[in-house]
Amino acid sequence: MLNFTTAIVCLFFANSLLAPSLFAKEKLPAEQVSAVLTAGDDRTQADAELKPELESTASVDLGQPAEPTSKSEKTRSDQEQFTYPSQHHLWAKFPIGSWREIEITTETFDASGKIYGRSVTLQKETLKAIAEDSYVLETQATVEVSGKQIVGPVNTRILRLLTDRPGVVFSISRRDDEIVMLDERPIECEVWDVLYGEDAQNLRDRVYYSAEKFPHFLRRETFEEAEQVPVATTPTDTSGLVAEHVPLLIGDQLVPCVCEKSVRFREKGSIQSIRMISSKIPGGEAQAWSTDFNADAQPNRWSVLKLLDFGVNPAAGDSVQDDGTSLPGRTSQAK
């Protein structure tokens, strides 16, 4: 179980708050890909009922916005393509078979602000395959509500490395490099626009990428693309790094993490979240807090995610690139 001291939480609150083809490292047989896709489609509805809501808690700003760099005034070619290295992805950097178990506790409020519902979700996630632009994640959740446990089906999804979503990536174009400020230090980032489909709509992610600085995507802005508004100017989702070198107790060892804050703006409210991310854990997420706000900026739901256990599959023979620290006893076969 993880402990996270009140002092660290106070620190962040005080500082303000997927190219459809699978050309795999380990290629998937055509029938296996078909089976994975079919299974994912068949289970989408059932999984939606159990999909844990991991989003938000904080009231700090996302920090200073990115600024254009002085040496990148020339316009980049739209034909320039971006290949996101798998060793920089929070799942794809790990060997196939790596896994994690998490617990999400959620409470829901009524109109007067009183808690009227509470649920605890235990979720197991396993990396099943890695491709050039995609990865396959198997998830199973068990939800406990009012003393009853509901075991959900195994859900298998193909997700894109660039977006961590299933939607097909249509195009990638480069913009001018920009500066992202982190702890008062400027970090030069490549800026890319990723256009993709998701839930019958087109979305555009603007990602700020640093090859040197973990977790490499230092900032992400999501825009809705619509015919009547071909170029959206206000993002619906924004996430960015707000701190690094933050110690988090995992097992009996303090591990360095980075802190990421995100805000999702919705027509009738918003979702704010804080995530602690470690390079040592499959999926990256070690702990997270989220709060849903209604149109009156009052919380109507919140949740806390904590890491219960994880394993890095040694059978694949891959090495995990990270910051040099290690977590004793956490290298094991998937359960």
C-alpha cells in the first residue's frame, strides 16, 4: 500500500494545480489482431459501466504557457513526420507481460454536498503486445458497491502510442518549437499537432515533446475539430507537468516521481486531476487524485487512485530505460 504525506499534497496545491497498421516489434498474427479487435468491440459497452474515472483533484493552475523559442521562427514543413519512440511511452517501454494493479475509491455528492455513494474499484492491467505505433492493453475491473462485488469482463483494447486512445491517427504535422517552463527553468520542446478520430468526432492533440526530459510529453492540449469551427482556439483538455523530483513511498522505498496536473473542460463543469508518475511502473501512474465539478464549481464526485502492486516481465529480455533507480522485488511474471 502507498503512503502519501499531507506535506507533499500541500506542495502541489500551494504551487497552483495512437495509423491503424500494426508493424510490431513483436508482430501480431492477423487472426490475433482480428480477435483482439473483435473482443474489444464486444466488450466496450460492458466495460464502460466499470471504467474507473481517474481524473482530477486540485485547484492549481497549469503553470506558465509554452512560449515560442527565438531560434524557431521559420515554419516547419507539414510533411515532416513524428515517430514517437516506444522507449518513451509509459507502457510500451516495458516488456510484454508487464502489469499493474490499482485501486480507485470514488465518492459521489448530492446537491447539498453530502456523500451519498461510495465505490471501490480494483483493476488489473496487463501489457499484451507492442507495435510501432500501438500497444494492446488487457484490463479487468472488480467493483465493490454497497458491500457487493461485481466482476467485470476482460477488456482488450488497441491504443495509439501518441494519444493513449483507440481512435485512428489521420495526420501529424509539426509546428514551431516552443519553450515550456518547469520549475522556473526553460525546456525547449518540439511541438506536434496530432489529428485523430474518437467517438464519432475528430480531435487534435497539440503535444510538447522533449526527448531528454521524462515523461517526454511535457504538455498536451486537446481541441475539437468541427466543420463549422475548423480551427478551435480553446482546448477542451489541458495537461502539463508542474513539478519533478518529488519523492513517493512505493513499498518501502522512496521513488522519484513527476507531478502532472490536468483539466478537462465540459459544458456543465470540469474535471481536475493530479497524477504522480514514475518511470519504474508500467503505465507510469503511481497515485492520482481527481475531482468532478458541476456548473457552479462545486464538487459532485471525487476519487483517489493508488498503486497496489506491479510486475515487470523479465522473460521478454527487454531492458527498461529509466532514471537509474530500482525497485527491489518488483520484477516478476504477470499474475
